[in-house]
Amino acid sequence: METSNRNRIITLDEFILKQQKEYTSSTGELTNLLRDIGVAAKIINREVNKAGLVNILGVAGAENESGDTVQKLDIYANDKLIECLGNSGECAAIASEELENFVALPPVAKKKPKYVVVFDPLDGSSNIDVNVSVGTIFSIYRRISDPAGPITIDDFLQPGTSLVAAGYVLYGTSTILVYTTGHGVNGFTLDPSIGEFCISHRDIKIPEDGAYYAVNQGYYLKFDLEMRRYIDHCSDMNFGLRYIGSMVSDIHRIMIQGGIFLYPHTRKYPKGKLRLLYECNPMAMIVEQAGGIAITCNLERILDLPVNDLHQRATISIGSPKMVSEMKAFVEKYSAVKS
Ligand code: AHG
Ligand code: MN
Ligand code: MN
């Protein structure tokens, strides 16, 4: 009798291995790297889940490079990612939202690693103390400096179009890891009973249009006229406003249900608040791979932006193609009115 394997569990490790063989003359390096990130995600997940039980909640008493208050779990997640990325020896160096400079990792067994990894270890960390979803964002670039020499800043200051892979982990009602290596986007939900990420969302396609918008409406009066007009339009259309304060959570909802996420510039953040390297580029790659659009509020494609600084900020408008295109039309119309 033939047995159907339609319901067979496919773990993240198995999927990565298969996909790498399918699309690349895989040497296993990227596979190892993604596996290291998967392990870090499980450890961070464990800590996030028990955050209410141990003395790890709250502010660590410092500000990070971008001037935000650092939460204890930010530091924990940052350290775990660095530790796990040191496991396979495939990561030459890392840069993190929580660190001023990039850090070269010690070599493992004479390996000459080809990749560098950048991450926002905990996104939406102000949500931790109130038991609301947080995330991790990561991205992988191919090292461009001479492998015989030291890692240089240029290995990190690469545009989003050079990304090899990007992904996020959402620690929500369940924990999901979503990633792309440029061949579509797949999602894996953590099954706590077996401790494995298992495929749950194959080839995610963002809905063409949506009826939700995500923006910090509290800053409405600080936005430019064109952005205010677009937000008025969303309200006129009776679109639902959803804003979690964690970009990962807001964009994950949009990936599944459709919608638009906006973080325009304000007086406090004249260049936008979100970081190009750690937040905007990886989320832009994922959303574009799912069929969406990611542009700045000045209408430049996020992935094409030159990266000049590890902690550079950008404005962002990202999500369902129809909604982002409509936002673009408002900006074109109302900036013309101003000039
Ligand atoms: P982080 O916790 O990594 O600093 O990121 C928080 C970011 C982003 O995830 C979120 O969308 C945004 O900041 C919220 O900012 P506001 O509170 O200004 O709306
Ligand atoms: Mn963040
Ligand atoms: Mn963060």
C-alpha cells in the first residue's frame, strides 16, 4: 500500500538544504549560516517567552548607537546571535543595531568565511514589558573585501540589491521565521513540542491590495502635507488602522492580509527613524520577493539606496503594490501643489 507523505513535516534545516541544492551549486556555507540563525532564534524565543518570569525585563540603563533606550532583552538577543553565528565559522563579521561598530568573528578551523551578517536583534523592544509581539530581523551579504585581509566597513555598506538573504523572526502568538534567498519567501512556524521550525507558509505572496494601514498616527501633524493627505484618504476609505510598534509584526500582518506600513520623516527624525541596514533593506527584500513594493517617502526604491553609514536611517512606505502605488500618486500630486 502506498503511503501519502503530503502531511510530512518539513523542518527549516531540511528546507534550506533542499533549496540551496536546487538554486545554487551549494557548498553548504549559506545553509550553515541560516541554520546558525535558526538556532539563535530558538534561544531568543525561549527567553522572550519567559521574560515575565525572570529578572530580564526592563531597561538596561544605556542608549544604543541610534539613541534609543536599550532593553535587557536587546542585549541578550544581540549576544546570542553573535554567539550562534560563531558556531559554523561561515560568518566573517557582524554588524548590529545595538553596536557602534562591526565585529569580526574569530575564525573556525581555518575556514575563510564568505559572508557577513547584519541584524536588529530585537525589533519593537518597547513592547516586551507589556507582553506584545517583538521580532528579530537579519540579512546576509557576500563579503567584498580581500579574504586574505581584514574585514572592512565596505563589506557592510552594500546596497540592498546586493543582499544574498534576508529574514525575520516574529515572536507572536506563535513564533514564525520567514526568509528569502531571492527565490520567493517561505515561513516556518516553531513547533514547541519538537523544538523545530516547520514549514507553514510556502511561497508567500503579499495580497495585491489591502484595507489596513500602519503608521504612528500620533505624529500626523508632524508629517508633510502629501503624507497627511494620503492618511486622510486611508481614513476616508474606512481602511483599518493597525499599529503595533514593531515593524516585524506590522509587516508580517501585511504580508498575509495586505496593507501598507509607513514611517515618514518627522521633525524629530528628519531622515526617518528606521535603520536602512538593519530594518528597511531586509524587510524591503522580503516584501519585494513576495510581490510587494518598498520605497522611501521620497519615492526612491529602498533596495537601490546607497548605504554610507552603518546606522543610516530612511523613511519607508512598504506593502501591497496597489496601496504603495496609490501612496506614490498622492506624494506626486501634493508635492506638486506645494512647489
Ligand atoms: P527597535 O525596537 O528595534 O528600536 O525598533 C522599533 C521601531 C520599529 O520596529 C517600529 O515600527 C518603530 O520603531 C516604532 O516607532 P514609534 O514608536 O516612533 O512609532
Ligand atoms: Mn527595530
Ligand atoms: Mn532593535
